[in-house]
Amino acid sequence: MSVAFRVQIYFFLICLSALKGQSRYLEDNDITQDGVFSILNSEIKRGLSEGLLYRRPLRCIDMLTMEGQFTFTADHPQLHCAVFFIGEPQEIISIEYSSVNIDCNGGDFIKAFDGWIMKGETFPSSLDHPLPIYDRYIDYCETGRLRQAVRSSQNVAMLFFRIHTPGSGFTVTIKKISNPFPCNVISQTPEGSFTMIIPHQHRNCSFSIIYPVEIKISELTLGHFNDLQVKKPVTGCGRAGDFVELLGGSGVDPSKMFPVADLCYSFNGLAEMKIGCDNTVVRMVSSGRFVNRVVFEYRLLERPELEKQKGNSVEDFCYTTD
């Protein structure tokens, strides 16, 4: 099945599944990454003159990749809506509300989420985000008068909303803000390069590519192994506190993905790995005691390469759900 045909099918599935979803459990939506990226691929990036604000209507299931002002007006009850926002790796998302006309007491809501949720899985995972899941939801009905704008911690964010009355709706203004040290990232494309730096911070950072790809790491600097007085761990990277791992899986939550490789030591050179899963993640774990850095590039696997990966029983770990 071609990629183009595959994403077209998932576009219809995402719309149908959203209409049948149980919105009281927001984290259990049936939205798939293929469905989201079919909308992303259809979003036309227009070259606007400096100073002009891009405007368009907002759809019940939508993907926004650019700055602008977007208005949703219900023409009938819309009970299971979700909007995905994505920026470049070095950007975070600002969502500012205006002209909000919803009935909070009648069951309407608008909730921002710091990250993405698909099929019950979250990005960033609870292990990679500084806040617990429930604190990553910001309910306009509870905070709207005091907090007209919210910001994401990474280059992706979401809105969930439910509106019962035709004619009701809201407007959001989306802005991109520069992030000098991007941590958790979802790539918009199946090809590119990235340098991840964690400067003396105790945190975990995941770079997610929602495609089967080849990863080429050209540089890895882990501060603790620049000190020859520190002993290397006996097995694996667990005792090191600072390491990089390559993950593969079918969902978006890195904590539920299969560890394909652990990189425990600094090097300059080239390390290559082909991962034929729907999602590939480069994840860095940092103790906060050092400046850690990894430089890598990635490209989409061609069909013959994918067939070869399947012949090697890649699906045995790509679709593990434990």
C-alpha cells in the first residue's frame, strides 16, 4: 500500500473514530498518527507578506502548522473535536483565546493539552515531561478569565473541545516562540537532521519521527565519560545516568516503545541503525551533572528496505503493547 493511499484511508478513519469517541476520557481518543499527518500534509504553507495575519476557519478535527488566527463556529453539536498544533523543532506553541462563546455550565468545554495524545498514549511521556498528566490539561472553563493564553513545553500541543449549540464557538491566535534548547520534539518530516543538547539539566528528551527511518548518529558527547576517573558501567547504561537510546514502536509514548539500542559512550564517527517501526525515537537521559550532546540525521526507509526489515521479524517488537 502506498504511503499516499495509506494516509488518505487514515484521514477518513480519524474523522469516523472521533465522532464515535468517548470524550469524557480525553486520553482514550482513537486518533492515529497517520490520520494526523494526512491533515498535516494537506495544510498548505502560504508565503504571507510580513505583518499580515493568516486566518481561516477551524475544523472539528484539524492540524495547524503555521501561525495565524483560527475560528471555530459550530453549525451543529460538535462533541468530539481535537486540534493538533505542531511547530519546528526549535519552537514552542502559544495559544491565545478570544471571542469565546461557549456554555461551560451546559457541558461545553475547551481544554488545551501540553503535548499530543493518540490512542491513549501521550507525547512527551510522563517520564519525559516535568508535569504529571492531569496538570498538562488547562481547562478554559476553569481558568479562561485569568489565563487567556497558554504555552506548550515543546513543539506540539493540542486542543480538545465540545460545543453543543449551533452558532457557538471561539477564536484562537497561534504564535511560535523560539526555544533555544528544544527537548521533546515530534518531527514534521521523515527526513532531516537535529542536534540535541541538554546543558546541565536533569531531564529526559525524546526526538520522535513518526515514520520508519534510518538513523545516522555522527557525534555523541556524554560528559561523564570525558572524565577518565569515572568507571564505566559493567552492563548496559543504567548505572551511567547519562546515555542515549534508540526506540521503535507503533505508538507515540516513548516509555512504551522497544529499546533497539543503547549508546553509553562518547564517540565521533558514524553509527547507523534502520528501524522499520511506525515511530522511531532518539531519547537522551541526562543526570544534570554534565553537558550532553547528540548529533544525528534521519531518512525515510524505502520499500525494499522495509520489506527486508519485515523479513527480519521487526513487527515482533514494533507492535508490542506491554
